[in-house]
Amino acid sequence: MPNNQFKKSELYSFITGKASTAIARRLQKNFKQAGVDITIEQWSVLYHLWKEDGMSQQQLCEATFRDKPSITRLVDNLEKLKLVKRVASKDDRRINMIYLTPEASKLQEQSMELANQTLNEALEGVTNGQVEIAKEVLQRVYENLK
Amino acid sequence: MPNNQFKKSELYSFITGKASTAIARRLQKNFKQAGVDITIEQWSVLYHLWKEDGMSQQQLCEATFRDKPSITRLVDNLEKLKLVKRVASKDDRRINMIYLTPEASKLQEQSMELANQTLNEALEGVTNGQVEIAKEVLQRVYENLK
DNA sequence: TTTATGTAGTTGCATAAACAACTATATGCC
DNA sequence: GGCATATAGTTGTTTATGCAACTACATAAA
């Protein structure tokens, strides 16, 4: 039973994710202005390592919803920036465990602050109740398609 | 007055747009399965030309929320695929008007059907009322940041 | 122990995005 | 007309994504 809730004029934004593009651009701009010199994608990897340091690349794939080549290259670039280190696992030599460097730890507080600030800019004029529902919908969409 | 509606554990999905990434991947997969051999980004340009054929690249920038270099290259690739043609404007020689070819017109019905189908897959189990609110929130986010 | 199969990660290639610098044309003002 | 400024589009560079093919290691079955 197709619900066809979308008129053509409304389909576009939802499909193309204009809102999340806008959020990503603003966050990148806020990072840049504050002198935080990393990309949003690099930040998304650091974000999960700040929650739990020493994840495998495979775990980072699942956490960040990215494929293996993407994580390989993000870790490459984060290593070049000296923000993470690859450490071969002793139990299983296929696995790289990824660890934060002290420099990366320094970025945590400021960048999380900037992320929160960016979300507040994004959600200006939106009520908490509306945000709750939007989050539920987006979570459900993700669960439906992942 | 910061609303700080996001606990840390919830901030990530919203910022990184996991839901719209999931939608884009599923739409791309549905295109591929159906033999529609274009990227989602190319489709997003065609989408606006189907609504109004003969837009300038600048108009396409605004409609698709992309910058000028992105549109230059998307139009390059769509031209290689023989789906659009650049036609120099006679009024203003700086402007390229972009026109659909007959081959592009053939893609319209099927691809729009696939887009609607993809949205129905995405929104399975979500009520119309919730979708309405989510759309409002995302529209407001876009307006706040664009 | 050998062989098959699965998993972790890497590499190559095509497409796309962000940003800055650039060319060409148009417009407004003196 | 001539100059300053703005607008439309292009090009170069870096970073990232998606997909397929690949290597290396692990595991389990014969």
C-alpha cells in the first residue's frame, strides 16, 4: 500500500537531503572560523573514537555508516594529520585498532561545542516536540533502509 | 537561549545525515536494478529540467543547492551521456541554457516512479502526520542555514 | 594438514563536492 | 567611449564516496 505522501514539489528536498547538506556546510564553516582544521567526515570518525578509543576500522565502518574503502582513506588522512594511529591487533593480525593521539583529544571539547552550536543555529524556531518527531522519523528511515 | 535538545548520543545522526545518505544509496540501488544508469546527482539536475526545461546553470545551482563548479561538471557529464545540451543564450552570451534531449525525457516517468517507490520504502511505518512534521523541521533547518 | 570459505583492510577507477582562482561578458557610472 | 564592478561559467586541487577487485589472515571442515 503506497502512501504517496509526497507531492512532486516536496519529494526533492527529502530525497536529496538539502537539510543535512546545509548542516554539514555550516558545521564546516564553523570549524574553519574557529580554526578547527578538519573535515566533517574526519570529525565523524574522531567523534566515535572520543566515545570509545581503540576501535577497529570495521567497527568504525558500522559506527559512521561508511564503507571500508572510505574508512581506509579517512584513517589515512587522519594519520597524516597525526590525529590517530593504526595499531595492529595482536589477537588477529587482520585488524587495525585505531587510537587517538593527544592532539586529537585537544580537539574534542571545542569541536563538540561547535557541533552543538551548529545544531542550535539549525533548529532555531523549532520546538522540542517537533525535533523529537523529526528524530524519530529519521531514525526510522535509517532503520528501514540500512 | 540554547535549547541543547540533543544529548551527545543523538547528535551524530542528525549532523551527519545518516537518513539522507541511506535514502540516496537506496535510490541509487533502485536505479541500477531498474537499468536507469545515472547518478542521483545527475538525476537531481534532470528533475528540475523536467519541471522547467531550459534553465541556466546559475538557476540550476539555486534549484539543486549546489555550487557553480558542481553544476559545470554535472552538466559536462550529462552532456557526455547525451541527456542535456548546452545552448548559448542570445540575450546574454555569458549564459548557457540547458535543454533536455529526447533520451532524457524517456527517463522521466520511470525515475520519478523509482524515487516515489524509494520514499515509500524509507517511510514504511511512519504516519502521515509524523512525515508532515519532519518535512516542516527539515524545511526550517534549510531556511535557517541556507 | 590441506582446502574452502569468510573477514579485515587496501587499491584502482569514476563521480562528486568545496574552495579559490580564473576568463568572458554585461552593466552602470564618469 | 572607457573604466569599475558584478555576474556566468570554467578549471585546478584536495577530499570524499561507491563499487569492484585484490591481498592477507583466520576459521572450520575434510
